[in-house]
Amino acid sequence: MIQKSTAETPIEEIHRIRREISDRFGGDIAAIAADADRRAKASGRPIWQAETTNQTMQRSGGGDVSGNGDSTPAAR
């Protein structure tokens, strides 16, 4: 008889921990992010900061993006 291992795989462990964290905060992603931010700052470890801010890029399909963020139709 083949016996199945009772030890969870690393993937199963990730999913279990994700569910535990989600349950702890009632599924509120903002609360999860705020807690992670608080713990990161409390750790005293350096936190990576981007040197530049994100810039709006041209949308796919070749259309231009207007000043208000709306895209124009792609040229045919």
C-alpha cells in the first residue's frame, strides 16, 4: 500500500499562511498592507525606495494618452 506523506509542501504552506493572514484581518487588504508596513518599519531593517516615481506610459495598441489620462484610438 502506498502511503501519502502528511507533511505539507512549500506551496501548501504558502497557501495556509496566506489564509491565516487573511483570516486575521478579515480579508481587508488595506489592513494587511498597513500591518506589513508597520512591521517593516519596526524591524529597523533598511527599506528599498525607488529613485524615481512611476511615469504614465503610452497604452498598448498604439493610441496616444491625452493630458487627462484618456486614451485616443490607435491609428489604422
